[in-house]
Amino acid sequence: MTERNGSGNRIFPPRPGVATARALAGPATPAAAAPAANTPAAPRPQATETIARRAGAMVNEIDFPGFVAQLVHGTFDAIVDASIRQMESYSSLVTSVAKTLEQFTEENVTPNQARDWLATRYPGDVQLLLPDGGERLEPRLVPRSDDLEPAWLADFGIEGEVLSAELLEERIVPQVRLKVGGERQQLLATMVMLGMNRVVVRDGSITSKVMFRAAAQDAAKVGYAAGTDPKAVANWGERGSLSYEGQSSTMVSTVAVNAQNESNVRADLFGEVKLNFVSETLPLDRMVEPAKAALVQRHSPAMRPAAPPQVTAPAAPAAPEGAPAAGGTG
């Protein structure tokens, strides 16, 4: 209750407890609350409910049978391809060695290689001039000085002639090409005659495995706390003492929810191939016909028949002193 004086002022202040209660209550609300504008989202599924579906999807995606098949096929193809390439290389080598010296030299030795051989073998007499982009478009051999008659010209059947650029390019370089080609062909022929050292797989093993690990955990923790906050208020008015004791109580409650979902899906693939192999020598006569083998043997110095040793007549024994010479008269 509130009393006023003649001027219209309040004699007693309002009760703080009532004013505080109205302030906390706020404006009047209708009896029926309006429905929420947005519907709440659907709850998130638990990890233990989805772990099986995730693990099954990973199994289908990995395709372990296909992994094993590729491992087996890849190992077999690698072994077969290595054997085929080895046989093809050896066959190409046999075909190259079985050619004539002129054909082999034309395909495997260039004029520049012959020029390099001469300049390296006889650096004091022969000089190699490289192209200068002008009149000289190709490498060319020239003597280091005029009027040279080196002794090594006898190796090419032109001893006694003066060394010149024309002699080097027209007569010596072609012979050097044949010489270098012959040396290479003889070396390759010796290698061919030794046979092909191939790799043979004796036994082996292929191991493959897959390990799937799936783990899920759902944990929820709820905490609840409640408490009160009491207060007492006393006021004095203008006409005397007004003893009023009001008490308001505030109830505070707290709810804490902690939910955790944890899932882990893992797959480990393992593949291992072990091969035990040995090497063996396959002789030439088991891979080529006799005619081609004879051509290869012709170029191999190791297969050429050795020259028979020269037989010399024994020396006549010396005649003793005082004896008449053979055919002499007494």
C-alpha cells in the first residue's frame, strides 16, 4: 500500500520485494506459448551404430582378391619378360657377329671413330681438326708437319710414302675402320661362343595378407548443480519507522552435458615375393643352327685352329778330330 501527501509525493516507498518480483517476472505472456519456428535437427548417430557400415565400405574399396591377383600376375610377367629380353638381346648379338667384317664395320664403326683412333694412337704425327663452321664442315685428319714418313705406315701397306691429309682420309681411315670393326667383332664372337648366362627361377613364395581394425566408442557425461541465494530488505518511511522485512529466494540450476563419439577404421595391406634362382650357361649350339654357329666361330680367335708347329731338321753331329770328312778320299 502507498500513501501520498498533499503535494502528491509518496510518503512510503514501494515495497522492494514486490517491485523486484515484477521486474523479474517481466511482461505478461500469453497462456499458450508459440511453437518454435525451426524444428530441431535430427540427432547424430552413434559411432557404434555406424562402425560396421564404414568397415564394410572399406573392405569393398580395398579389393583384397584383386590385390593378390595383381601380385601374382606381376611376378610372373616380370620373370617371363626378363627371360624374353635376355633371349632377344643374345639373338641380336649372334646375328650381328655372324655378319661379314664389312657389314659389321659399316653398321658399328663410324669414320669419326676411326679418326679418333688414329689421333689417339699416333698423337705425334697426326692432328685432328674439328669443324669450324666455315669451309671445314666435318672433322679432318692432317699431319703435324710436312714431309713425314712415319714407320707405322707399314702396318697399312703404304710404307715409304709421305704422310698427307689425302693419304690419311682416303687410304688410312678406311683401313682403320676395318681394323676397329674386326677387333670388336672378335670380342663379341668370343662372348657369344661362351654361351648365354641366363637366370633360372628354382622356387619361391608369394605371401599377402590384409588386416582390418575397426574401433568405436560412445561416451556421455551429465552434470547437474542447484543452489539458492536468499536476501532480506528493511526500509524507513517519513512518518515513522516502517519495519518491513522482505525476503526473495533465487533458485539457480545448471545442467552440463558432454557427449563424445569416436570411431577409427584402419586397413593394413602386406605383400611379399621371395624368389630363389640359379644361373646356368646355355651353349650356342642349343640356340642357333649349325651354319650360323660356324659363322660366329669364324670370327672368334679362340675357336680358330692353332697353326701347326714348324718341324726343323736336327743338326748333323760334329765329326771327330782326325776323321776324314764325309765324301773325302783316303
